[in-house]
Amino acid sequence: MGVSLKDVAQRAGVSVKTVSNVVNDYPHVTPAMRARVQQAIDELGYRPNLTARHLRKGRTGIIALAVPELGNPYFAELASAVIDAAARHHYTVLLDHTAGMREKEMLVCQGFQTHVIDGLILSPIELENQDLHGRTDTSPLVLLGEREYDAPYDHIAIDNVAAARSAVRHLIAIGRQRIAFLGARAESARQPAHLRLRGWREELSAAGLPHDDSLVAPTDGYGRADGAQAMATLLDRGVRPDAVFAYNDLQAIGAMRVLGERGLRVPQDVAVVGFDDIEESRFGAITLTTVAPDKQAIARQAVNCVISRLTDSAEAEPRRLRPGHDLVVRESTLGRHQ
């Protein structure tokens, strides 16, 4: 038979109620008593019945996370961080992916019933404001990502314009003036690609440099092949930048491949900066300078928002949270290759 609360109480010499208070992390337990009960829990190997605990509260113990593409390393790393953050609150995460399609994002918003999940964390690409305002599901919804919405839901996103400006500022500081932008998109001005392009323009203007639109390369997607194609298109048109700021790390990695194939050295001939700080950026033949969003903070804030909405459903005002970001400088702009 398994270890019960009564067994733990007997080992610790306390009441069953005290053990229950410790297991449920109630605040009115003294540190000494908490340590005493925890020692008994560890010695006996007690594992609480989380399913029963959630059911007593009328919850399922499951948070859904829906992202555009699990094959994208950024979203895979973010999902891992969300799973870890949820586990600290004794929650399980149900993963789904939307392929960045509006109809699938709408289905996720409306398709999960409240008896299946306690809340939804969604990173949308194509979802529109009217889709969110028409949502009838009453479970908490937290939006992730840089696309901006005027909707009554908590939203967590880094400052894309400021992040892009920091990348371009670094390139200017190392003497680069013809800085290309890879990853422009023909879409809403509130999308992240437009915000990063805006940051590119603003920082060039602040430095007194022209923002030459011939250095802007649009892409249809977000992957390595898209970055490679965009870089090849620029070079085939006779456009020769001395630096590249890519929408994300995958595009930057694709661009560096093409630069090498064309006999251009990184960073001596062309410096390259990406965005996302995926694991691959640290292990290439030339490591990649990149903007690093604080994925752990994004995950932690998203889970905390869901749980706080469950705890205080009367809380009305949606939160707009801005996790931090850093520019991580590596060999593609500095170091032994320069």
C-alpha cells in the first residue's frame, strides 16, 4: 500500500491536518513545522494525489499550451520552460500546435472545454482581435508573443522594437553601415516582423544612417531555408551588405550558409545577428550573436497569470507584461573570426 497522510503525520508527530497544510503549501505553517513535515515526507517517499487535490477544487490540473510550430527550436525550448513552470504548481501541460493558421488558432481558443483544461496559454500568429472578442470559453487565456492585441486577456511579450534596436546598435558600434534586414513580412504592422523592422529603421535613423529598402529582404516563412533564400536573393541582385540582422536565429543560420557558399566570411565580410537565442546558435562552426528573450520569465509569468486568474476570477484588468531580453554577443559579430 502507498504512504498516506496519516503515515506522514505519525512519523512527524503532528496532526493529519498539519501535514495537509504543508502538502497544499498553505502559508500559515511555521518554517520549523514545515521542515519537520517535509523531512517525514522525504523519508517515507510520500507522493500526494494531485488528481484528487485538483478535483476537490473543481479543476483538472491541466494547462494547455498552443504554439505555431513545435519543430521550431524557440517554441520547443519555450514549451519546456512552461512545462517546468507549471510543474512547480503541480500542473500538467497539454501541448498543441496550430501551424500558425487562423482557423486552428480559433479552434484552440474555442475548442477546449473548461472540464478538460483549467487554462490556455496561446502563442498566436494569425488570430485577429475580433476572434478574441468573440471567445465564449470562460477558462483563463494568456497570450504569448509579439503580435499586439486589443483584447481583454493577459498578454506577455518582449519589446521587439527595443530588442531590434539593440541588435542594430551593436552592428553599428562595430563599424557596420550597410545592414540588411531579413524576414520582412507583408502583414499587419502589429506583427513581430514589422516591429523588428521598425526597430531596424529607428536605430539606423538615430545613428544618422539611411534605411535603404534595397537591403530589406522579405520571406514567406521563418526557417533556415527562408533565410538562405532571402540572403541569396539580395546577393543575386548585386546588393552587398556588410551586416545582416535576421528576424530569427533560423533565418540567420540559413543566411550564414549562403554567405559561406558565396565566399563571404562571417564576420570579416558580413557580420550576422539573429533573434531567439536557440540552442543551435551556440554550437555552429561560427557561433551566432543573437537577441535572447528571457524564455524562463515568459514561461513563469504565463503560468502565474493562469493560476492567479483561477484563484481570483474577479480580477478584471488584463495585464501587459514585458519580460526582459539581452543581446548575446558571439563569433558572428566578434571574437576569433574577426
